[in-house]
Amino acid sequence: MEMNIYEWANHVLNTAPRYDVGFSELLSPNPYCMASNTRQLFDARLILIHSYMNTALEIFRAALRDETHPAVLHWLMNETPDIVGLPFHRKLEDRYFTIPLFFRTDEVSPGRINEIQCPGSLWGELQLLYDYAVEMGFAGSERPPADQYATQITDYLKAPPVVDYFIDNTTSPAGTRYFIEKTRPRMKYWSIDRGIRKEDCNFIRSGAFYVQVSDYHFSWRFPRVGKGITYEFPFHILFDNKAPLILPFWSITRASFSDEIRNLFPFTTPLLPTGIELPDGSRVSIDEFCGWPRSQRSYYLKYAGSDPALSWGSKAVYRLSNMSSDACLDFLRQCLARFEEGKIWVLQKEETHEDEITYLARDGAVQTQRLRAKFSGFYGPSGCLGVMTMHRRHNKVHGQEDTVLSYVVAENGSNSENHS
């Protein structure tokens, strides 16, 4: 029998990937059960988060027009490379100044957002946790996160999504591939679905501003933004770093934000050569600050600029209360040494939340420990898609082999772990 060489070639290429990455963290056997009114806050506050983002964007645009104190422009542009720096941003038309479509919050406790990742990783892990909750009968009437994602982007585009996903730059490739599969066939993807060409894509998903401007299709896609092509991540630097986190608190910009917006975040303040602003509005020198007892220096120091080598993966995050006064002073001076070059840092007041968490160890043993928590809400343009928790015996809670992941459900189940 004569072989159909095209069927053979298709079969070989489509069945060739044999990934062996798997799930690298730990799982709780039960979802994390949260008080219903607390879980509802994640759904209700999208308007408030959007208000924060829009106000930050207005300040950024005013700074680009030289309508603010020069320190604001220096802070928000920080060390963005010249090729996409000030001249690039000042030439952008209005249609490029948007807020992120999808994003993930990182919260020290429910409702206290210490960072916003745009779009952030872990979307596939969220879906996996949801699927596990369904298997165990806990998910109730909640819709799958991937299904909500497909619905929200379809509604936003007012057209079927055809996606170019820059998956080479994701921090969790296995989870990314899983999430992609869960959104199909409602969403089509270049390099995955037959017949899809790059020029067919109307939605571009990436994890960073720099990734978008280095795309080899940038030259013809860029003029079409808002005219048939939508980027999930905005075409400006503002939300690709931690610099905006200080704006609701900084004396120069705080008047633009309501107390309701400020209450979304732990107190966050810039590390400046002139000193450190405190929650009561006073200012101290770094010598005075470092001379305080460790209990008063309960702040995290975080790199806040646009260098991804420092900003990704909690690399440049330091707990100042762990340092002696001399070590703290020496380190803050090192950080300030390159301030004029745009290398900026923030201090964020430490807030913590701990839970008794039961999880399955890799050897099958059931363990219960008191661990530090991080909560993450996953958002699209019209609502929250789901909430997950991470728990770890460390002051930095993020995806590591000793991190326990759980899907959050509103309290109503008898077998879920109740943390109300």
C-alpha cells in the first residue's frame, strides 16, 4: 500500500513532543475555603483596581508632557533603554496608552495587594487547581478559568480570538501549554492550529513590554494596534515594573488617589537620596532609618525598575529587618549609588498572613504545617477568573518546590479547609 507522505509527516510532527516537565510544587488535598464575603471582594474590586491603573497612567502621561515634578518622570521611566525610552514614549499616540487586559494580583492577605503582575504567570496552575477541585467535588457553580478567559477576550475583541502567544518567555512553560489547551478550540493559536498565519492573529499575548518590541513582526503590527490587533500587555513601560506602586503614597502624587485605592496596598515608598517618606508623611534619612531597632524596620526592599534581570522571580527582594543596622545602611547606600542612572528601589511595609495548611508530600505523607500565605486573584477586562493561594515556610512566597498551592472556594463545603 502506497504511503500518504503528508499524513505521515503530519502525524510525526503532531505527536513528536513528549514533554516530561510536570508539576513541580506541592498540592493541598483540599481547596482553601475562604469566607464568602472575603471571596466576593475579589470579584467586586476590579473597578477600583482599574481606577488605580488609569490614574497611574494619567500621571505617567502628564510626566511625559513635562506637566509634573521632574522627579516623577525620572522615577517612572527609570532605566528603560534609550531605544524604547523617552523619545519612543513621547511619540506614542493615544491608542497605545492602555491598561493591562489581564493581570494577576499578589496579596499578603486577601485585599492587600503587594504587587500586580501583568499578565503574570500561573494561569495554567490556576486551571489545574480548578480541575482538581472539580475532581474532588468542590468547585460548585464556578466556571473554569480558561473558559472565562476565552469568553472575556472574545467579548472584548468582538471577534473570535486568533492568538500569537510568546510562550518562549514564560516562567512556567508547562502550565502555559496546559492553559492554552484548555482554551481551545474556542481560541485559535499560531503554531498550534492548522492554517493559522502570523498575519491572522488579532490578539498578542506576552509577558513583558520588551518582548513585544523585539518581536520580528513588530514593524507591521505596531501601526495596527487598536486597528485590528490587540496586545494583552500595553505598549508602554509603566506596568512592566514596580515603580507605580508608590504613586498612591508618594507626597508628590498621593493627592491623585483616594483613600479607598490606597487601602488596596501595603504602604510603599521610594528609596530616595533625600531620605525615606514614612506613613505619617514625615521623612527620615537613611542613616536614621537604619539606626532603628529591627522591629521598626519591618520593610521589604524591592527593585522597582524596568530591568527584567532584577525584576522577575523575586530576585531583588530583601527583608530589611533581617539586617543589622550597619549592614542595612551599607546596602541602602549601594542601592542609591545608581539612582541617577535610573536604578530605583522601593520600601514596602511588611504585612503577613499565616495558615495551618495540610498538604501531600512527594512521598505520599500527609503533612500539616503553619505556613506563610500569598493570595492571587486572576483578572480579565470584565471580572475575576479565579483565586489561588501559595503557602511556604519562607518570607518570600512564590513558586518553589516547597510551595503548597490551593484553589480558593467560598465557604460551603464540609471537606475543604476552612480559613474564614
